[in-house]
Amino acid sequence: MTRWKNDSRILPLRVLVAKPGLDGHDRGAKIVARALRDAGMEVIYTGLRQTPEQIVRAALDEDVAAIGISILSGAHNTILPRICQLMREHQMDDVLVVVGGIIPDDDIPALKQAGVSEVFQPGASTETIVDFIRTHARR
């Protein structure tokens, strides 16, 4: 599906925002979703306690350019590689994956090797997140 033009307008980037696992805190995810929306992106929010399979299925069904994962539970080393693996199995190599949450510096290289494009730690500005997605997501 092409995202270039429709009636002389550029279609907005579609971004899925998801909360995997047993993490029940979604304030940050909602703040980021609102910032993405305010920046002109179309945002699909999956809600709390999503499995990797549910997240990838929703991203596939919604034909998104990027997935934003918010994770605070400490299960990032298990959940994020699984999401990236499922994306590869569904040939979703062109979908950007960004993550925000409590992720130690030492864990970031392995997450990037698994397929995560960027990790935003506490204190990252919504402008930085918006700019990264705009710059790196497929059009």
C-alpha cells in the first residue's frame, strides 16, 4: 500500500502504541500517543496487557509505519525480542519499532540487535520521539 498521496495530500504516518505484558501503568503511553496525534500522525492505541502476538497482529491489520511500545514491567528482554521475531515472521521489516520505559543502559544493545530501532528512557521529550519517528518511519 502506498502512503504517498491521496487527493493531493500526504497521508499521515500510522503509529500503533501498545502496552505489553502485565504492566498496568499507561499514562506515559497516552502522553506519547497524544503527542504523536498532535504532530499529525494517526495513532492506534491497543490498551493495556497486550501479548506480543496481539501487538503484531494489530500492527499488521492496521498497516502501521511504526510501533511504539511502552514497557515498565522489567520484561523488556523477553517481550521485545518476541515482538521483533513475530514481525520478521510476518515480513514486517519496514515497520519501525521504538520503545519507551524503564530500560537499563546495559540492555539497549541487545534490544537494538533484536530489531528495536530506538529506546527512549525516562526524561525523553515527546518532541524527540516525534522527530525520530518522522525521520525514520517509512512513508
